[in-house]
Amino acid sequence: MITLYTDGSSRGNPGPGGFGVVLLYKQHRKEISGGFRMTTNNRMELLAVITGLEALKDPGHDVLIYSDSKYVIDSVEKGWLMGWVKKNFKDKKNEDLWRRYLYVSSKHKIRFQWVRGHAGNIENERCDVLATQAADGPNKQIDFGYETENGMLNKNHLS
């Protein structure tokens, strides 16, 4: 069993954002984070899950994902995501990330466990620190999915 703790953050919604992941497997521990100049909290929560799954080198793992995001967990566990797929994501946000999630999640057996944010869970708190440091840090990436969808980027504007 591989355990992923995940969290996302945005300073303003939208605003600068980041995600944090703590990956645990036997005696191994890996921390991953990234920051973006303009994004949303929901995108960062979802990207944390995706990034954690993409860090797994081999397919076929049992993965337990701890998240404080009802958006992510409910979308998957309540079947909303599959309904969005059937409707080709008509009028749904974050299609780019949800498609990426569908691809990477198909490689593993995944279970979600909701954890209350900012409630003292050590690994969730660490993910929050990673996410907020990334959101506040320098050299943030462009969230092309968000900025393109919201008219902030075009071919001539990549700054």
C-alpha cells in the first residue's frame, strides 16, 4: 500500500497557488510541491493528487490518498466525474486536469480518505506547508489550463 497525502492552496481564488504531496511507501518518503502564478484552490487540490500518482514509477499499486478536498473526493467517489465524462465535460471546469487524473488513476487501485484540513494531522499539515510555500515562492509556473480557459493566454502572450 502506498499512501499519498495531498493539499492545494491558492492565495486568493483565483490567485497564486501551490500544491504539496507527501508520498509514503514502507521506509521511503518523498515530498513534492509546485507553485503557479494564477490558478484556483480546486485546481491545486486536484493537481496534488495527480502529481502524487504520476510520481509512482510502476503501475498496479494500491494507493490510499488522504485529502481535505471534498471537491476531489466527492467528484470521484460520488460518480460525478464519470457523468462529466459522459457529457464530454460540457460546462465543467478543470477538464484538462480531470482528463489527466483519469489517465493516471487508471493505472492503480485508488481509495480516498477525507481528512479535516488544519486539524493536526501531521502529514496533511506538512502538505499545507509545502503548498503555501510553493504559492508564495519565486519562479512560479504558468497554469496553462487555467490561464488559457480564462483568456489570460494566447499565442502572443506567454509572459
